[in-house]
Amino acid sequence: MDDDIVQSHMKVWKRCLDGYSKVQEYAEYSKEVNQKYLVITDHGTMAAVPQLLSESEKHNLTPVIGCEMYVNELQPESKTKLDTAKFRANLSPEEDARFGKNNHLLALAYNDVGYSNLVYLTSWAWKHGFYKKPRINHKVLYERREGIIFTSTCANSEIANAFFAGGDEAGFAMVEKYMAMFGENFYLELMMLDFKLQKPYDAFLLRAHAKYNIPLILSQDCHYCKKEHSRYQRLMLMQQTKRTIKELEALAASGESDLFELQDQNLWMKSEEELNLKWESDYSQIIDYELYKQAKANTVKICEKAANVKIDRNIKLPKLENEDLVLWEEIQKGKIKRRLPNTDEYEKRIKEEYELIKEKGFSSYFLIQKMMIDEARNKSPEILGFGDGSEAVGPGRGSFVGSLVAYCLRLHDVEPVKHGLLFSRFLSPARGGKQMKTRFTIDPIGEENGK
Ligand SMILES: [Zn+2]
């Protein structure tokens, strides 16, 4: 167990520019540093999950699915920016200052319910809790806590912020709140960073451990794979903060910066030896050896537990009754309506496309698209007050217009044979189909919102 430490709290380069390395690089480097588990907890998004699963499979690693969410107790469920603004107007100055904080919260799914709850929570945050960042509140967190492990997280968590603002008493009060919300799924997360707030925060967490006996874990905040990547992380920081490297270095030298990455260049994926060295050189005064060992062992335990998430990755499409037959009939009707030439070329093309669509199990998909597009066309004149319905969906675009079957069904209005467009660009025996992207508009001339 001692040789098996896990790096959690890992950031991957997504659009948030928060971590430099890619999932594939983490997976490859995991082998070099003897990692069995690959844990990815991007900030506010689970967009890296598909890559995490496929790369873990490729490299024989156990994936652990998580997210470092943003949480704010005061965040209301808002539908629009205006809702949030109205809510803020009624806050006291003290509350308003608290409302401004995007506190971090690390969450790891440990079963299928936990996974869908995590998906729910991150979606909720983008849809109903967006204030500078996608945020959740305690109410939704409590409702959707099942199957998820939560930790005290980094020095920018609610617990840490309570502790730094109000000392042990305020910190313990927030710990108690988390204990009441998450019960035995709540862990105290130690980290060994250079960031100046980490040591006092770890020391506080150890006092909380002594007081409440909440289990400890140890994580390593990874923003990139290798030590030398720290430089690239800085380049990303330049982009993010719109500062030059000189300005960033001056900030780092002044010691005043609150930019986390400037205070910490210790964010690479470490081997067991490197972690032990870090503990010996920097943290042995803070974390007692026995507790250090315990925290490492617990980290492996929660990852073993999290390995129970089994995601069914098969494509799920609704199935209509007699889908193949109905599709064939619709094509025949469409052929007449479209007045297609009665030649071998057209017959052969339709037959080939139809057989492949059938074989790939896409008949229902085509028919459902037809229902949606027909409905949009029918409703459009009524909604717009003009036109023949074509305004709602346009003539169609992308590789999809290479399908003669789709033309017969009036999913698009481009005749592919006449224009020399290939069906194989859209769907071929060797690869899965590309998506039909359907967009409906209720404002085809762009009067509203510049759309
Ligand atoms: Zn954090």
C-alpha cells in the first residue's frame, strides 16, 4: 500500500487554461511514475471524462471521475443574469463579499448514482448557478450528494476561506456543516504545496482531524505532468491574465501576488519517491509520519472505491416500431415528392445508403430527425408570420447534405447527386456516422440579439 500513492486534484488543459498537460500525456506519464489510478478533476467541468476513460483503457489505468466544483452557499437558483442581480441587490455588504467568492470543492464519484449526480451538479452549475464561474449551492449539493466523495479541498475552499477569515472557530463551524451534509463520504484533504497558505491550512485540517476524527487523504495538485512544464504553465498564465512574463515574474518576486501558480511551481505529477522527499524536506514538521502514511493509504482506498463507477458507453438511441420498414416507406414517398429521376444511378444510391443506415442502426435516428424538422417547418410560418417553413431550418449544411436518403426525407434541400456530393463523407462502413446538427431558429433575419 505504501508504494501506491495517487495523484488527485489534477487539472487538464481544457478551455479554462488551468492545467497545461493533456489527458493522453497524464496517462502516458502515469506509467513512468508508477500510478495505477488516473484521477481528473477539472474545474467546473467534466468534459475530459470521455478522454479519461479511453486513455485509461489504453494504458491499463483505473479511471477516477471527479470534478473540482465551484460552490457558494449563497448562490440562488437563477435562470438569467437579471435573477442573480436582483438577488444580490438584497444582500448585506458582508453577504455580498461572501457571494463574490468562488470556493473550490473536490468531488469524486464512487458509483453510478454518484456519477449521474456529479453530471447533474455540474450541469446545474452552468445552467442555474453561473456567476463568473459555474457554481452550486449547499441545497442542490445536499440533494445530489449520494454516491460522491467530497473533500475539504484546497486553500481556496469554503472551509479554508472560513478558517482564514475567522480562525479555528469559523473553520470548525464549516467543517461541521460539511460533516452534517456528507457524513462518512467527507474527507480532509492534505496537500504538500509551496503555496504560502497550504501549511497553515494543512495544520488546521490536522486539528480538525484530531477533533472530529474525519479520515485524511493526501493529494497532489497536478497542473502538468513534468517538473519542466512549469514554464509552459506560466505562458498559459500570461494568456489568462494578459500579463507579460516580466510582469508575472515581478509579481512573483514581490510575494504579494495571489496568483496561485506564481507561488507554486511544484505542480507536476510526482512519483512516490518525489512525494516522500517533499514530505521529508518540507512537511515533516506539519504532518506527523503516522498520519502521512494513513492519509496515503486512505487515498488509495477511496480510489479503489471510485473504481466501481461503470459507465455504459454504448450509443443509446430511441427505437421506433418497424423503424427500417417505416424509413423505407418514407424514402419512397420522398422520391416521388422530390421528382427524382427514375434511373439506376439514383436507385442504386438510395439502396446503398438505406442498407448502411439500417445496418448501423440509424433508421430511428433519421425518422426522429424528420419529425423534428417537419414540425419546425410546419410551425415556422405561424410563429414568424411569413414564409413557407424553410426559414426555420435552412437548406442544410455539412457532410450530411451528401445523403440522398436525407434529401428524400427533406432533412435538407441539397440534391447530392446533382452536386457530386459523396454519402461516404457522412457515413461509411468503416466509421460511425457524423451527427446531424439541427438548428432551429425563431429569428431567421437576426433581428433579436444579433443572432
Ligand atoms: Zn482548488
